Amino acid sequence: MITNVRDVGVPAAKVWDVLADGWLYPVWVVGASRMRQVDAGWPEKGARLHHSVGVWPVLIDDYTEVTETVPGTLLALRARAWPFGEAAVRLVVEEAGDGSRVRIEEQIVRGPGSLIPRPLRGVLLKWRNVETLRRLALVAEGR
């Protein structure tokens, strides 16, 4: 599991507001390009975001599903991007000083992406999630 952490200059509730707005997913998640639908009840367990990944004109329609949630604190997801595979993702938000701290953990769990050698996979996920957390912070701080 690859872990990244970032301090954000707003309270945890403001970060959670971004996570809880499924329509913002492609704004802060690297690789997601557009939303097609957000299930009612997002971010409750079992709710899905129906998104596309890739760059136009090569877009793949898939979905991400909530596997666990603790409102305001934890959002665990099964992110799909077939034919590349699936990843287990956990986002943890907590208060930290005058702002908050966000931790993202990600692990490829199924599909061809799991065949990438572990050291290279780690580097790629680490880089991707540095940018993902940067974008999340920009959205939360700018609202």
C-alpha cells in the first residue's frame, strides 16, 4: 500500500465537503476526466461515482464505489479503470493545528496494473497521489 500525506490550510470539514461532492471527483483525482452520474446517497457505503478515465478521444467509462465511510473522517473506495484494473483507496481526514491533514493510501488489487513490478508501481502511485492531494487541497482551500 502506497501512502501520501498532505497538510491542508482549512478544517477537516471543508476537505470532507469536497470528498462528499461526487461531481468534483474529476477535479481532484488524477486520471478521472469527467463525471457521468453520482448515485444518490454518495458517499454512503455502496454508492457509486460513474466516471470516465483517460483523455479524449480515448475515454473509458467505469465507476468507483464506496466500500467504507465514516462521515467527516474516512472514505474508502474501490476505484475501477478497466481494462487497467482496480485499486483500493483510503482517504483519511483529521484536524491538524489550524487546518487538517489528509492521508491517501492506494493499492492496485486487480487487473493488469497489478503485474507492474512493485517498485515501479509504488513510484507511479506515489507521484499520482502527490498531485491528487495537491488538487484536493487547492479545491478545499479555494471554496
